[in-house]
Amino acid sequence: MIVVVVLTAVLLLLYFFGRKSVHTALVIEASPRQIWEVLMHKEAYEKWNQVLIPIKGDIEQGNQLTYKLVQPDGNSIEVEMKVVQLVPLKLLNQRGGFPGLFTYDHCYIL
């Protein structure tokens, strides 16, 4: 019982005080259509994103996707994301992770 209480306390502390966020913006000199075609061509993802590579699922709103997350040491793990919003030529938003520990919210806005 003590272990459960301690684990719960640690998770609550991490949830409320351990939040960190990273935001990156990039301006690409291309039309939204050109960028969208690259973004939706999951077979070619590895050419421009060697860290997060789609391996299972279709990029459609509501779908669950599996990605290979390649770590700096070369090891990889599989992570899942859900496509929460998709507006062709404008927006792709995917979320996943482990609530309270590690979550991600990838939002491509064109």
C-alpha cells in the first residue's frame, strides 16, 4: 500500500511541476500544396525526418498511427499517435504519449 501511495505522489508531482514544452517554428519557401504533398507521403518521411518515421496506419483524421522514434544513440522505440485534426493544405495535428509522464502534440500549420 505504501508503494502505491509513494508512486501516486511522485506521478502527481511530475504532472504538476515537471511540465516542459518545446516549440519550434520553421518557414519553408514552398507553396502549401508542395509542403502538404511531402507531409502526406509517409513512405518518403525518412528522407526529411530521420527521427520520427511512420510505420503503420494511414494519415487520416481519427486514425491511430505507429511511428518509429529513433533516439540519438541509434536505438528506436515504437510510439503511437492519434490524428486529432486534419484540414487538407492547412493543418495536421497528432497527439500521443503517456499522460503525466511524456506527451507530445505535433501540429503542422501551413
